[in-house]
Amino acid sequence: MIRRHIDLIQLLIQENKCKPASFFGEELHVSSKTIYSDIHELEVFIKHFGLELTTVPGSGIRLEGASENKKELLKFIHTAIKKDGYSKEMRRMMIVKKIFVDVQNISLDELSREFIVSKTSLYNDIAIIEKMMNEENVHIIINHDGIECKGRESKIQRAIEKFIMYFNAENKSSINDTIEAMFDFKIVCMVDQLLFHEYSELTEHVSDYYIDGLRLSMMILLSRLDKGFHLEKEEEFLFNSLKFMETFIVANTMVEKVKRDLIINFTNEDIEYLSQQLFAHRITSKIKSVDPQYEKTVKTIIERMEEMEKIDFSQDERLYKSLLYHVPAMIVRLQKGVQVQNPLLPDIKNQYTKLFTVVWYALSFIESEYDLILNDDEVSLVLIYFQLSLEKLAKVRNIIIVCPYGTSSSQLIMNKVKQFLPTRDHIEVSNISKLKEGNLNNVDLIITPVDVDFVNVPTVKVNPLINDEDLINIMSVYTNKVLKPERLELLSGSNKAETPIIAKYIDPSLIKLDKTYSSKEECLDSMITELENNEFVDPLFRISIFNREKMGSTSLETGVALPHADPDKVNIPSISITTLKKPIKWGDVNISLVIMVALSEQEIDQFSTAISEVYKLVDRKEKVNEIVSIKSVADFMKLFQK
């Protein structure tokens, strides 16, 4: 709801008698035509409060209903104002709606009057909006004729979707509330009728975040088509294989209903675009046959994971079928620039840091094979399949750390414990409340500095500042009560990490200490140039590294960056290390140590071990600081000598 609607409702409540549209128009500085349009938009909303807008010919407009209902409406309006009715975020969303969705020919002066803000504020709003839109090469033009957007139609639609997703994430808004605010009611009804009624058999088992993404893209498409904007012809026609046939047929039948009910015209390019959106968001019926190329790709992914994780994934038929269903749609999404957000991404990257890197490495070959760039969301979705498989095949244990003394204490215990327990075990920080209310059936061990007598799970009580005796107790309980008859190989009691793989591939000439760089890009450029000069990598290695950084930051919270590239861009395996005199920004983290692992396809079976060694080496800030303080290459190499 915009400011003018709020002001109009307040005027209607104040006036007990009929007033002509011109009266309200003069009060709100708009035309009578605009008032009638607003009245039409508000009718359904006002009926929710048991009120009715009545237009009396020759007399005007009146709000009819009980005074109690009017008070309730006024109370709601005041709450909306306090909450976000006039927030700059809501204002920016409404500006996007007017310019991109409704395609209104509106000027800065009109926006200034409507939102009751200065032109300076509006220029700032538009600059912020355009900054986001520029990622898709979409621009906002302000001239004497008004405000308009410029760019390829496919890019404009993608930019709108990105903005809405960003708005929702930043404001923690309900997707339904945002959709209701952004799109015409008839278009919302049409899309929901198609997805939840006409084709419910195709959508009922699809995850919510795919459905939300598809609803948005379809509503944006229909809104833009309704205003006469059509998709351009794509240079590459993707409907030349079986994978699109079912979605192409579904898209055509959907289009026929939309054309009939909403009188919206479609070109062939528009139908192709809708078909691609359906396929990318997994709206397909059961796959009757699979492209042999995709079968080969899925088998290659699994084989690469087997080499790195030393696990026979061929025992898990469900993993194969899941990937066979997921990977083709993932490839099309990445080729077409369709975004799918994994809501668990931050937790996955934090909890499964090493596995995330390994899965990316396993998937990296598809970038060159299918001409696309991976992103963190897609990698994390594939990771879920492998993590579930690992839990079945490798007997992953679930270990809970419960500490009421704050995050730093919990993290200290976790970092210590992770050094001694198998890397595949799931170790998670929790709290007393969750422990009392949660389902503990799958919890194998609890580690805590407080008494938790109310649980029936093997428990080890430790000091808040965990010591060697605590670690011995943990290993004892883990061995006797968790592993039972199984045996566990303990790591050495020494604080020095065993790093045979790093020692094998580290080259003293690639160790650079106490360097000064102004940015991540400058640091990467220097390290890559060194590899190129020694012909350790081919020219595409540089592109692969920077593409990986665009997809998501490779930094760790301990102040370390671990950039890596597609293994087929490596000629000679190596590990490069750079320490920094002054920390630089790497994503959201200030880092002072950069470790670049460059292993080729021939060494892929050693990649997982190499990454494990790196993580053990830099899992605590204190370790990183100690490494960065080393001033000679000779002393640095001693870290990796037995």
C-alpha cells in the first residue's frame, strides 16, 4: 500500500457524507481519474474490514460500514505506517513496481508528491536500485519525459526478480506479501491457479523455494507481456533435445489459458522462455528417458567424489537417481542465468566447509563441458545429496556441543574437538533450550561444560576452556560408547598437524612472505602470474580462479583465503602460499594468509586429503597468526617437515 492510498482511506473515514472524486483529488494533488483508479484498487482490501466503498452518481464517493469497523481499519493503517508504510525499503520496492512492473510513465515530481519525499531522496533511491540492476546491464534513464528502464528484456526480468529476492531477504518479508504488493491481482490469481490447480500434479512435490522462484518469474513475465514487452530471440535454441519437450508442451497449454483469460499475446520467444523457466524450476513430469550426455556427466561427478572421499557411492542407488534428476535442470539454470537460492547455504558453508570445497572440485569439469559458471547455491544443493549419502555409507556421527557461556567458548570447544574426531562426523553447536525440546534420537554424543542429566545420550562434561584431560575423556567416551566395537585411529598428541600432501606439492619458490597488496584481485593476480611464468598452469587457470571468487568468497573466518580452480587448468600440481603484512578484505573477512591449492586431474584422489590438511593447519586464529609471523621461507618449510 502506497502513501496516497493511506491518505485516501483516512480522508474517506473522516468524511461521513458523499464527496466527489474532485474533492479527494484536490486534497491529494491528483486527478479524479487517479482517485477512481485508487478506489478500484482498494475495494477488495477494504471489504476485509466489513466496509464498502460506494459510488453514488451525481453525489460522489462514500465509505459505508459500522463505526467500529472504521476504527479497526484506521488502527490497521496506523500500524502499517509505524511498521513500514513509509520505509525507504518499501518506497524503493514501489519505485521498482512503477518503473519495471507497471511500466508507468511517471516523473520525479510525481514520485516526490506521492511518497512525500525530496527529489534528493528519490535520486538516492534510484541510484541504489540501478546499482543492483547494473549487474544485469539494465539502466534507469531519467529525462523530461519521465523515468524508464533500458536493457534486454530477459535481463530486465532477471533484474526485477533479483531485486525482489534481495528485498525479501533484507526485510525478512513473506513472499506472499511481497507478491501481493508488486503484482496485479489478476496476474497473481492466474499464476497460482496454473501452478496450484491446473498443474498441481507437477508442483505438489517440488520444494517451496523452487515454487517461489517460478511464481516470481511467471508473474514478472506476464506483467511485462501485459505492457507489451516481449523476449528477444535467443542466439542459441535450447529446444532441440528431449529434456525440454514435456515443459514445452506444458508451457504451450499454459499460454493458451493465459491468452484466453487475460488477453495477453505471446511470441514464440515468450513461450520458449516460459518453458525454460518451468524446466529450470523442476516443473517436469516423470522423466521417461534421459539424455545419455547427462547420464555420463552424473557418473563422472560420482566417480570424482569417490576418488576424493574414498567412498564407494555406487552402493547408493538413490544418490544416482537424485543427481540424474537434479543435474540436468541445474545445468540449464546455470546456462540461462536462472537463480535458485538455497536457504541453508550459510549453514552448509559453515558446517561442511571441507565437503563444500570437494563438491565444487568434483563439479568443476562441467563449467567447460557445458559453458557455464557454477555458483555457491548450486554447489550447496548438490552437496546435500552427497552428505545424505555419506551419512548412510560412512556411518557419520552426530555430535552436539552445548555451551551457555557464549559463542567464543562454544567455538573454542568445537575447534579442539574437530582436531581429534573423524572429519566426516557432524559436529554442531546448540543450546540448552534446543536440547530440551529437540528430537535427540539421532544424537550420538553431547559435549558440554554444564550438567544435562535430563538427556539419555552419551555425554562428556568438559571445562569451558577445554584442556588435554577433557580431550582424553571425550575420546574415551567416543571410543567405548559411540564406536563400540569399532576402533578409532587417534591423531598424534602433538599440536603440529600432519601434512604429507602439502609437503609433497609445496614449492619454496611459491612461498611469498610479508607481502603488501591493496586488494584481493591484486593478490590473486600476483600469485597466478607466478604460476603462469613457471608454466604450472594454462592461461584459463586465471579465469577459473576469478570465476570461482565471483561465485562466492573462499575465505574462512580464521583469516585465511583458499582460492582454487578447475583441475583441468593445471599443468603441474602445486600449492602456493602468501602471507600479508597488512590484512586485506576477502569477501566479508579480513585475511592475512592465502593458500592456493592447484592440483590437476591426475591428483584428484589427493584433493580431499590436501584440503583436510589445510583446514587442520588453519582452523584457529592463533595458528594463522603464528604462521603469518614466520619471516623466512626456510622456517616456513619446517611446518611441513616431519
